[in-house]
Amino acid sequence: MLIVQKFGGSSVADPERIKRVARRVVEGRKAGNDMVVTVSAMGDTTDDLIALMKKITDNPTGREIDMLLSTGEQVSISLLSMAIKDLGCDVVSLTGGQVGIKTNEVHTKAKIVDIDSKRMRDELDRGRILVVAGFQGVNENKDITTLGRGGSDTTAVALAVALKADMCEIYTDVDGIYTADPRLVKDASKLKEVSYDEMLELASLGAQVLHPRSVELAKLYKVTMHVRSSFNNKPGTIVKEVGKMEKEVMVSGVAHDYNVAKIGLFDVPDKPGIAYRIFNALAQKNIDVDMIIQSSMRNNLNDISFTITRDDLRKALTVVEEIQPEIGFAGYTHDEDVAKVSIVGAGMVSHPGVAAMMFEALAEAGVNIDMITTSEIKVSCVVDDKDVEKAVKSIHNKFKLNEIN
Ligand code: ADP
Ligand code: ASP
Ligand code: MG
């Protein structure tokens, strides 16, 4: 079998943990498997590098950010390879560029466009274990790019696709996917399995346990993911296609996201083409807009509010200032002290009243709702960020998610 394993930052946070990962990889090898391993930077290295950068400048270019952040993963691949070698296995560490991971041009949130697997095939044919730097690739100019925070999960799935791996295991610091972040909700239940669609929503709505793009790729190429703990041998959660019959559960999980900021534009002229101009200007700068709300018109003027990630707030405000004279809205506000709380469940469509139950839970917790969006399998509310914890707990209780299994 060809197995791809990914170990997150906490799994390689110190020398002892790196050696533990090495033993697990070697175990797989000695059982006769081809092993391709991808790792994140040690512990909080990526955060530390960002903090260091902020001491130098407020205005770094994307290219230099990626040059800096990609170094964290290079430390881990070399150390892990040394540890594996000491256990008597042939091994080689490789950067994203060396294994042929090609991305688009978008620094700090690049997308993988292709993987040339020849080098990996050659190394595997020589009987080596491959240790690949997660989170990075190279663009057409061979400049290093990174895939967005948490992007090593995506490296793992992309390698599994390129090599047609039999298994893709994501090792992390929790035992699997839970009905809510187990750090926040102590009695959250572990899900035995979760569908790609639900996992994609959970990940996109803030459950940082998997990078959204990794789930998108897994769904597209039908890669089964196994999310499990690197600290024990318990089976984790299987992410796969789940048949309609099994989608009985109304709500599978609650997600929350603090990386949210809100911008409101006042007295925007109500005529065709305005929304296009605003949101196209943001898209040109690669700013992802999440929720959009336009209030009802009075005197041919609207208010338009939208949310983006907090990371993009500065960039978005610059765009807003640039387009204000041309579009002619009266003013704007912004708010960083907001967060998003969401419920996800494939069974929601066939159970009317799910959204109302969520609002009831928020009302009981005394939490005010600022914005709402819904889709077939999710409901999201923007709330004050200091209310997140009580909101999540109250919703988790309301849907009895502690009893889900
Ligand atoms: P890694 O370094 O292994 O990539 P992350 O910190 O990126 O780990 O993701 C694991 C964390 O995700 C857990 O420690 C947990 O607090 C958080 N998390 C958020 N939502 C969930 C969820 N629904 N199920 C499991 N973990 C979750
Ligand atoms: N080291 C990167 C980060 O902290 C990528 C990852 O961990 O997946 O975001
Ligand atoms: Mg992660």
C-alpha cells in the first residue's frame, strides 16, 4: 500500500514528538508500505515567524512573506528525516518545489494547480521514505508560495491524489472531528464519519482541524481522509462520501470563527452595476467576501454590509476608500469585534425549523444576532466576539450534540 501521512504542528512540536512521529512512520514502512509523509512547522513556529516579521515591517510583500513562512516546514522535514534515518530506514526530505508542487501566483493563499510526481516516483522506486514540506509550492517563476494557514492538510491530499495513494491520514492533537471544537465544548462528541460536504462547511466555517481546500480536493478526487490523533492509536474520523440514507442527523456540528471583520457602506446609490463594482474591486485584490447584506432601499439609497477575514481588513478598507469617490456612497464603518457561529448538517433540508432552533438557543443565551446567512446544509450568524463561547455551548446543548453517537 502507498500511505500518505500528515503530521500537524503540535505533533512535531519538540524533539521527543519528532522522534515519536519517526517511529510511527517507520512502523508503517516495516509493515511493507510505501510511505509519503508531510509535516507542518514545529509548534507555533509559523505564528512566531509572523510576529518576527511584524517587528520589521507593517507592509511586507507576499513574496517575502512566503519566503519566510516556508522556512518553518523545512526545519521539520530535515529533523524528521534525521530521526527516521537513525531508526535504520532510507529517507529523503523534499521541499514543495522539489516534489513538483506547482501553484498559481497568489502569494500567502496559493492554490495547487499541478503536481509533477516524477521525482517522488523515482525516490519511492529506490525504496525511500519521502518527507515533504507541507504548506508550500512554487509558482511559474519558481518563487516559493504558501497555501494559506493550515495548508499542510492540502499538501497531504494533493500528494495522495498525485500518487494515487491507498490512504491519507491526517494526524493532529485531537482524536478526530468533533461536534464542536473540543477545546471550547468539553462534552462534544467524536464523529465516526462525516461527509465531504459537511466537512467542507465545517472547515470553511472555522473548524480549523482541516484546511477547507484539502476537503475540496478530497471530494473532487474521492480521497478518503482519516483524521486521528498522533498521540494514541484510536481510530479517528473518516471523511468520505456518505449516502443519502445515512444523512438522517439534522445537525452534525457547530463551528465558530473569530477571523471575521465587518464593513458597512452607507447610502449607496441604488442602480444597476453598483454591487458589481464594489465586489469586483475587492475580488481584484484577492479579498474573499463572505456574507453580504443589502438593506431595503429608501430614497434610491441602500446600505450594504459584508464580512471578510480580519486578516484582509486593512486591504479591504484601502479598496473601499479607493472606490468611494467613484461609486459615491456617503460613508463606511468597520467592526473587528465580531465572530461567526454556524451549524452544519446534511439533514437540515428535510427538517424545517432548524434555523429557528438555533435562534432560540442564541436567545436563551442572551446573544444578539448581527447578520444571518443560510444554505441547504448550514446556518451562520455573526455575533459579538465575546459571546462566542456561550453561543456555541447553548447551540450544542439545544441540538443535544453530546448524544450524537
Ligand atoms: P494541526 O497542527 O495538527 O494541523 P490544528 O490546530 O490546525 O492542528 O487543528 C486541530 C485543532 O482544531 C484542535 O486542537 C481543535 O481545538 C480544533 N478544532 C476546531 N473545531 C474542531 C472540531 N469540530 N473537531 C476537532 N477539532 C476541532
Ligand atoms: N505551518 C502552517 C500554519 O501554521 C501550515 C500548517 O500548519 O498546516 O498555518
Ligand atoms: Mg492544521
